[in-house]
Amino acid sequence: MTLTARAEEPTGSRTNRQLLLAFRQEAGPSVLLEPLAVTQGAPVAAAAFSPTTPGLHLIEARVGDAADPSGSSLAVRRIRVVVESPTARAPEPSFAVDVQGKRKAVFRKSTQPQAPVQVTPGTLVTLDGRTSKDLNVPPKGLKFTWTQLAGPKAIVSNPFSSVVTFVATDITDTVPRRYVFQLLVDSAEGSAEPLQGVVETIPEGAMRLGRGTSLVGVSFKPAPGQAGHPFDVADLADSIGASAVFRTRPKGVLTGPAGFQSHFRTSGTAPFAIDPTVGYLVTRRGTRRIATLSGTAWEANRRTFMLERGVNLVACPSPVPAVLTGEQLRVLTGSSFVGRVDETGRFELYVPGLTADFGRLEAGRGYILSVPTAREVPVPAGP
């Protein structure tokens, strides 16, 4: 096996120093690294080795300044080489992320980075390494080591267990937090390449926007719009980059009959006001992202669902009570089901006896109801 490394000075830095580039084995079954002659010119280095023992070989490429008497490295890059044999194979690492008992994602070796799993503050998160595979016949047994690489300090239940849990910390501002975890899976025949996954805590009331269709709520009372008028649907569309926004409207003296109401960003029509108990179905282009609107708590007299017979789009102002689950919302409103839109733009339904409850409802998210008669339902106050 041949390794080649090249070092380059950063753009704009001085280029008169002499760089030294070399390989060194950091861990794994011992091998002899034989330097190879290169023709590309310095600073390029190449080395070859012939592994004889299965396992994970960790090789480092180190760059140093020849004029530095301390011999300290300017940069280090690590290369992991997994060596297998027909009778000794390294494990195949993977781990699942479960949130409130529901599987959200499985992280596996891939050439493409996987999207973070998004959770709300205070959520119990489970990392399950039992999806890893022992490829030996018969199986040799697996050992697990979990390490947190970045993010707020998480208290992990047992870093050497196949399954670990932690609670995502509370957020007091509008900045998401990312937890980066690494899983190392070992067997009697060697180690697998470490696998990383990301869990992201999003602020209370943040809107999860997918590419295409999303169903959101405005859980805080936003500051006035750019023109100084109360924040309206045009401001919402501009804030999140939506081309169209739809809502269900109750009948009224000024608004007319019940039905769907729409706003198109380029239509020039008069925008309608934002209601904290209404869900907004938005369409947009672009990648998935989290959108936050700064503001204050909505007035207590604006915590009432104004439901019409048939389909309604609703949302819960912040804070959402811990006891307000999908089932509680269904019972409270008399709806036959509760629906929502996930981060990929797909509709999800909770139907008693057929599908699982969503768990605690989330501020910033909209929900779909279907009720048999028109009614007004007060929204419980949190926490």
C-alpha cells in the first residue's frame, strides 16, 4: 500500500520557509513505513507498507518547519487503513438515533455527509450502536466506545455500552446547538473506522423548513415588519423565503365564509395578519434549514383555536405544555386525526389504534385537524 501527501503554504503566507513532510504510525498493528522517492518536488512525501495483521492502522502525515528547533508540527492529517483477511474482518459500524421512542435516522459509512437529527431542548436522545454488524463467521462479539467530539457537554449514560442516552440541553437564545458523537466499534479481530453522527438542538419555537412544503406556526409575537406595521404574512414569507403561504380561515363578519386563504409573494395582494393558533402551509425552494423569529410571548387572550367544520391548520403558541401530545390535541378538539409535515415534506398522520402518537407537540410547528363541528377551544398554557 502506498501513501502520498503534499503540503502547501496558505494563500498570502510567506513562502521562504522549508517544510518537512513525513509519515508516522500512530496506532494499530506495527508496520514498516518505507519512504519512496518522489518526482513532484518538495514538499511531497510518499511511503509504502505491507500490512501483515488485520486491524485498523492509524498513520499520520506531519508537516514541520525545518527552521523550528522545537520540531513541533505545523499540521497533522490522520489516515485510517482498515486491513481485513478472509477469516478476520473488521466490524461494520452504524448507529441509530431514536427520539421519544421513534427512530429518526441511522448513521452509516458514506461518502456523503448525513443531515443532523434535529431535536427540541430537554429531549431524551438514544444512540443505538446495535445496528453495527460483526462480519465474522462465527461472530466474535463487538465492543463499543462513544466519544463526544463537539457541542455542549452531554452526560452520556454509559460510554462503553452499545446503547447510550443523553438529554439535549435547554437553549436560552435563538442559536441551534450541535452535538457531534463518534462511535468506535471493536471486535476480537480488529477495529472499524470511527463513525460520526450529529444531533442538533433547535430553539423553542424554531420553524423546521424542508425543501418544498412545510407546515409551521409562529409561536412568538414577532417584532413589527420592515415598514413598521404589525408582522403579517408578507413578512413571514420574506423571512423564510416562501413563495406561497396558505392557512385555514374561520368565517367572520369581515373575513367572509370559512375556507383556505392564500398569499403569494409576488402577487401584490393585501397580506393578512398572523395568528399564533393558526398553522401556515408554506412552499419554498432551497435546502432544509431552521428559521427563528425573535419576539415576545403572545397575549393570553390569543390562545384559542377557532375551528370550522372540516379541515383546520393549527399551531400552539409558546410555551407548549408538556402534557399536550398529539392524542391530547385530538381529544381536546374532537378531531378524528392529527397530521403534520416532516422535514422532508412528507405528511404524517396520527390515527388512534393505527399509528403512533407524535408525543409532545412542538412550538413552531403546524398541525392538521379534522373536526365534525365548528367550535372554539382554548389552548392550554405551558409549561
